[in-house]
Amino acid sequence: MLPFLTRMQSQLDDSPHLLRLGRLINDTVLLKVDGDEYYLTFDKGHLAEIQPGPSRKTPWRFAITTDRAALEEFWQARPKPAFHDIFGLVTIGRARIDGDILALVKNLRFFKEVLAIPRKEVSA
């Protein structure tokens, strides 16, 4: 999972559109995949740090919990229905969102597009 997140980090830095969308975001987001924790620290839209967990000392704004198979389906160039969106995964019970959901909703387009960055690799 860490190689995917590292590639996401570099592709985000090469995407002026996403950096513009995320220019006001300075938060840490917890991504839990099959029990593994990854703390994604955003600084003005840049993915400044990816810290593997678990860590009880790292504060986070909101958390997205899912499984690897659901993420792989989410990252397909043409995902199945309900696998195309973060909230679609929640609706079918393949993901959960915890914490300050308002922070997610305020920056929903940014986070949706950041999590979908690996789709470009799959389609290429």
C-alpha cells in the first residue's frame, strides 16, 4: 500500500489543478486499509508526509477505513457501481468514515480526486 501512496504523493505534486483545490488544507487524514494505518499529512494541498502507523500520538481530522480489495476495485479505470466513490463504498458497507466529516465534506472534491489518482495509472 505504501508504494501506491508514495506515487500518489508525487502525482499530486505534479497536478496544479489539485494543488489549487487543496491550497487551504492543512490536516492529517488517517487511511486504514485491512488494519494497516497510514497518516497522510497535507500541507497547503501537498501530501507532505506519509507516516505508517499505528500511532496513538498522531492526531487526525478524519479517517477512512476500507479493505484492499475495495480500493483495488475503486482504482479501476471504470469501477463497478458503488465502487466509483468514497460514499459509494460506505453505502455498500466496504468503507467507513470517522471523525470530523465536515472537514471531508468541505474539501470533498479534493479528497475524492486525490484518492482516485491511481486510476490514471490503471487506465494507462
